[in-house]
Amino acid sequence: MRKILIIGAGKSSASLIRYLLEESDKENLQIIVGDKSVEAVLSKTKNHKNSKAIKLDVFDKENRQAEIKKADIIISMLPARFHLEVAKDCLRFGKNLVTPSYISNEMQALNADVVAKGLVFMNEIGVDPGIDHMSAMQVIDNIRAKGGKILLFESFTGGLVAPESDNNLWHYKFTWNPRNVVVSGQGSAAKFIQEGKYKYISYKKLFRRTEILEVNGHGKFEAYANRDSLKYRHIYGLDDVLTLYRGTIRRVGFSRAWNVFVQLGMTDDDYIMEGSENMTYRDFTNSFLVYNPNDSVELKLRHYLKIDQDDIIWEKLLELDIFNPDKKVGIKNATPAQILQKILMDKWTLSTDDKDMIVMMHKFGYELNGKCKQLESSLMVKGENQTFTAMANTVGLPVGIATLKILNKIITKPGVQLPITKEVYGPILEALKEYGIRFKEREMPYLGYNPNNIVI
């Protein structure tokens, strides 16, 4: 049997494992899943006859290399920072590699050696990054094939709670790594290009510079800018594009309320708060406000941020229990971001019967035959349950499909890469349609910058 080694059995691996096991008889596969917790593996493989659960600690070099040597292809579902050692082993032992994570500089540095050995190291093959790349490049290539020129490209993705499970004022629950949500947007200013002009948004302003989106058939949303929209300009072949913007989708009103935490400093992650384990939620909130023994914490916060008592933002803050004098943080040497994450997880963790959803939308403005046109392409995927969430499905299925395409030599171009060529995105997007992951397209009035007075 052909051996596929999956390293890491976290939440996003559930759909990947299910898909590969469903294909295992037809494809003559043994699916070996390694994790520090064998119990986590068994909860997903269910003792399937073509599965094997093993204990694998990625920091145990001897154990890691022994398992990689025995496999035909490797899938790393580890946190992004742990991929590199796996990648180096794959290079050493001549194994193809698939990961859903962004290509790091260290991973990219392996490219020449990967090409020399004729190996495929496929990265960014989840949902975002992944399905966003593939669906965008398919449309861009189709427009170019007709002789069109891209003038505008905007892309938005959000992991959200499904409408039937939406029962809080924020209209949000954690559907992926909570830490990434809390620190989203930090590190550098958001960068994009709009109508030929470079634009920058500092972190402190990010959540007040939102765009309203009407997603085909699914209602109204808002989006805030991703950190660096320009990094894919050359990769997508859009060096001359006039507008390029990538953003994160939330329900309308989320960003304005989240901005309270940003302005207070609760999302900071670069210093430790003394005595954090003994803090109450009220102590934590009060830590960011002026000392005034005569005013309540509530009054100080409202005065500082000019929040009226009848403002929905105030109701949202009360809903999160941030003024509770009895609940303890209970985390030693915690940063503000870690404490805020703990508070939010009390309220925003998906319940047993909750479902999540993925929403994605692309906008393409282009010139064709002397006329300006605009096309919107959108996707909505709803989760099945707490195991096979929309997030797990849209990450795991592309990873699994890509793995089989590489194993079966349908995808063969060597190198450290992301899925932007027709050889890669064509068969994967087609296969995803069988699982309800398909985009809807509609022509729209062109709303972008018209540089040459072209007919609209």
C-alpha cells in the first residue's frame, strides 16, 4: 500500500483524514497519522482498517525522520513555525510535502534544492491561503485568455458562526485559532493599492476603516484590510493593477466594537501583566483606565472612549462580562492579549450544536474589447457539526485532494510553491465541487477607477 504520513491531528485535520480514508481502498492507501496524542488521532481515524495511529513528537528528530523515511508523501498539519524541520527531512529523504500554511522565507530558501531533486513542496493549499488563491487565479486566467486586462482585484474571506448558531450581540464565535483572532492585524500597517495610489492603515486605525460588502445571496458583511495586500501582486501577475486589496470578513458592527479593545491596549501581546493569575476580569479592564477612586470602572471606560449608555457597543461589552469582579483570569505571567483571549473564549466558544461557516468573495474589474466590466465571485460553506466544521472542510479537503494529485503525478511541477497554476488549481477546484465547495459568479456594474475613459 502507498503510505501517506499526516503529522498533526488538530482540529483542521479531521476532514483531511476522513477524505483520505474514504479514498483509501480505491487509491490503495495506508493513512498514518502521527501526533503527540494517540488519543487525538484515534478520535479521528476511528480504527479504520487502512489507518495507523502513531505517537510522533516533531521535536524528536530520530522518531520524526524514521516515519518520514517510510512514507510516500508527507502532509504537515503542524503550526506553521514547525514545518521547516519536516521540510528539511523531506528534502533529505526525497519526499513530496503538502502544508496549508503560508510559505515562510526559510521554506522558500529551500526551493532550489527542492527543484534539483524534482520534489513538489505544495504550500498555502487550505482555505485562506488556498481556495482564495485557486479561485482568484482561475478567474484572472480566464479573463486574460479572452484578451482582458485586470484593473481591480479585491478578495475577502471570513470564518464566521452560521446564522442558526448566531446568538450573541457580536454575531461572532471562534471558528479557528482564537489567538490569531485576538492579535489579528498587528505587526505592521495594512498596505494596499487603490486607484493607482498606495494606501496604509496603522493598527490603531484598522478597525475603523472598514468596507461594507453585499455577498451574493448571503446578506451584508464588513471587511477590514489584511496586513499586506501587495505581497501577491507579482505572484498573481498583477504588477500593473490599479486596485489590489485583501480583507477579513466580519458581520457589520463587529469591527467598531472590537476597536474598543485595540484602543484600550487589551490586544497587546508584547508585555506581561504582573499578578495576572489573581486578577479578576474587572481588575483587568480597570488596568487600562485612569486612577479615580470616585468613579466606577464602567463610568471611566465610557468616559474615556465616549461610549453612550444606550450604544450597542456598551451592550456588547457587558455581554462579555469584562466588568465581573468575581471571575479570575487564572493565567500566570499573561500578556493582555492572552487574558482577553481567555475572557472571549468564555463567551465565543462554539457550543456542541453550533455550526460555523466560511464566506469568501472576490471582485474583479477588467477591460475587455474597449469596455470596463466587473465580476463578483462568492462562496459560502456551512459546517456539518463540531468535528467537520466549515473551517476543517475547507482546509482539509484541498490538502487531501492536492496530496492525491501529487501522489498520482497529476501535479508534477517541482519546487516550493503555492496553488496558482492551472495544472494545480484546475483539478482541485473541480474535485471540490463534489463537496459543495463551488463559487457563484455574477456580472456587476464597474465601480473602479477608469483611467482612459473606457466605455462602461
